[in-house]
Amino acid sequence: MTTPMQTQPALPYKSVAAALLFSVILGPVGLLYASFWGGLFMILISLFVVSNKFFFITLLIWLACCIWSVGTVDAYNRKIMNKYLVARLS
């Protein structure tokens, strides 16, 4: 007699690759995928920097958005996994 396989619900992970791709292509707007408040903050900073024609700083902001989005998604996924493991062990 076979037992039916138990299916686990899919956890709401975010994709690190998608976060990086969005941030590389869209910059601060792509950061919105990983962190709404972080994306909003960087959009406002970017508007100020671009309007004052600090173009080198714009590249640094773009790079910071890429790093921030990957780190935020990684932290989010770890938090989801920890909640799942705690619920599973309880």
C-alpha cells in the first residue's frame, strides 16, 4: 500500500536573480521589487542627484541599488525560511 505524497505549500520566496536584474536595468525603480521603502528612498535621492547633474554619483547610486536589492532579498528569504523551520519544529 502506498501513502500519498504530502505536498508542501510553496513559500513566497523572492528571486535574487530577478532582484539583481531589475536593479541593473532599472536602478532605483528596480529596487522596489526587493524593498518598497528602500526603492522610494533611492528614487528620491536619484531625482536630486540627476537634477543637479552629479552623474558620477548617479553611477554609485545605481551600484548601491544593485547591492541593496540582493542583500534585501537574501535577508527576506532567510526570514521566510526561519519562520518555516520554527513552525515545522513546533
